[in-house]
Amino acid sequence: MTRREFILAGLGLIGAASAGGVYSYVHRPKFGELPSGERLRRMQASPHYHWDHFENLVPVPVMSEDEGEHENRLVATWKFLFGDKKGLVPDNPLPSAKTNLLALPREQDAVVWLGHSSFYVQLGGHRILIDPVFSSYASPLWFINRAFAGSNVYTAEDFPEIDVLAMSHDHWDHLDYPTVMALKSRVHQVVCPLGVGAYFEQWGFDVNRIHEEDWDTEIKLSDTLSVHILPSQHFSGRFLKQNPTLWCGMAFITPQRSLYYTGDGGYGEHFKAIGKKFGGFDCVLAENGQYNLAWHPIHMLPEETAKAAEDVGAKFVIPAHNSKFALARHPWQEPMAKLQAVSKGKSYQMLTPEIGALVRFDRMETFSSWWQKA
């Protein structure tokens, strides 16, 4: 089931009064508009753009009814909206260890997990914010994808000036309009894959500070920081049209450090190619959560996350895409527990910071299995 179908089902259930009402609702700024003009021409020149949409390196289905519980999309949609949430959501607020980011020395290379796929990163004196979502819902509708209690630790006011706002794709649990607008005055540069820059331009960001590129493209932001837009196996779209903009992973490279963010996506041979290209990474922020056999081509299972981490040559792995929203039907603790189990004896070390905890590159610490106590 695609995010588009979730939203369409939700719109029908809340009873949008008329076609005019639906039209008015979906033309609110948070939905954005499809790319056009020179931006669209750049997209059309990409080898990954076909007719009117982007495609993965290898064709894969977003959802297969031949796997998982063999349920059709209508049943899956109903379960998502109205199914029993027991076990999918924590019984108690999640623990956190909120780091004072305003007091963190700029020269300290560090990572702070902000919940789900949001990260604050400092590398080589550069402040980087990845896929920030501080809203209570990862959806345009108030009753879908509510954040777990205790998972929203930070607001825009907690951040210093952001040198780079990095966006992997346009799904609601990654590109959040209220968060982006609250951060707008703090953001110096935006980095994103092809087409995603259209949202930022529509939302009033300086077009000269928006850097959007195709897969396997380097964006050199300074003499000491390069951001590489890299392939992932996923999809995009905020409403009716699927795959109108590109999705990606990203590598952040400084003279001393290297960090790779997988973005959302299923397992594929692109991980081995990325590992070969960069020769490994000091730290990998790896997707691990919101999976299901029915859609595992576009979201990795924990065993695949572990394999991808080894493929790219990770020294340390911090799991992402879990512990904030129940976007799948697995128990909320399962992604962390399973990845921890399959990571034993691997070539990398799995780090398990609580939301808001500081992970320092110069002094890697051991973190507890905090989800067992939540």
C-alpha cells in the first residue's frame, strides 16, 4: 500500500464535503506543486526519469499482494487506519537524553538522533540537519501517523544556524512543512535530489541556496565538505502522483570523516557499489523499521540492514526509521531488537543512543538497549 492510498483513504473517511473541498485542501502549501520549467527539464534529462516519473535502478513493486499476509490493498488500508495498535505503539513515553545543541562546540564531530529518520550532524565544523520532522503527525491528516509519546524532544528553537539542510525525499515522514518553515530562518543551504527543490522554492527559500542533483553526483559546498547524492530503492510522492521527484541516500565527506545516510529504501546491489566507491564510512545512519514482506523491496528488513551496513563498509551503525511512528504492523521495539541480534559478530558496531543522546566520533560510547525498558 502506497502513502498515496493511505491519504486517499483518509480523505474519503473524513468525508471531504465536495470535489471543490478536496481541491482546496490538497492545494494548501504543505502539499507543494509538481516541478515545472527549467527544473522539470533537468529532471527529464536524467537517465532515471521515464516519461513523467522517476524509476529505481532495478524495477521493483512498491507493494506485492503475493507476499506477507496475502491481503489486498483495501484490507491493508483498513488495518492501517483502524486496526488494533496494541504492541505497535509504546505503552509509556519513550526515554530521551536531550543534548543542548546550542552549547555544542562547532568543532565537535558528532551525531544526535532526533527520532525516526531525523539527525543532527556536525562534521568538520559544518552543522547538518537531515530529514527533520518535529510535528505530531507524519501525515497531512491529524489522525494518521501520530508520533509516539516522548519521541518529539526538539523544536526549531533548539537548533543553532544550520549550514546544510539535507532532504532525502518528499514523503511526509521526512519532508515536514511545519518543521521546514520553522527552521527556514536558520538554514543556509538545502541539499536534495532532483525535483525536491521545487517544494523549497515554493515555500520561499532562496533558489540560489537550493542544491538538487541526480544520483551519483557530488555537491561541493566548501573546500572541506562534499555531499554526494546516491541511489536508493524507494519511491516518492506527497499525494496523487507517484514518483514525481527523486529519492536518495547521501554521503557527507570531510577531510577527516565520512558519514553515509541510506535514506529510505530496500536492499539492492547499489550498496556494494557505494561501498566500493567510498571505501567505507566512519558512520552509517541506516534505515531499519516500518518494514513488511509485502513491501520489503522498498524498505529493508533488519537482516538486510545488517547486510547493507557490511556492503558499504560501516564502522559504526546508528539505526533510523523507527521508534516514532507506527507505519507498519510490526511491534515497535522489533527493528532495534532484531538488528541488535543480527549485528553480533558483524564487521561494524551497532550504536543504540536514545533520542537526543550525543554520539561523539572521537569517543564512541556504549549505549543501553533502552527500548527494553520503554
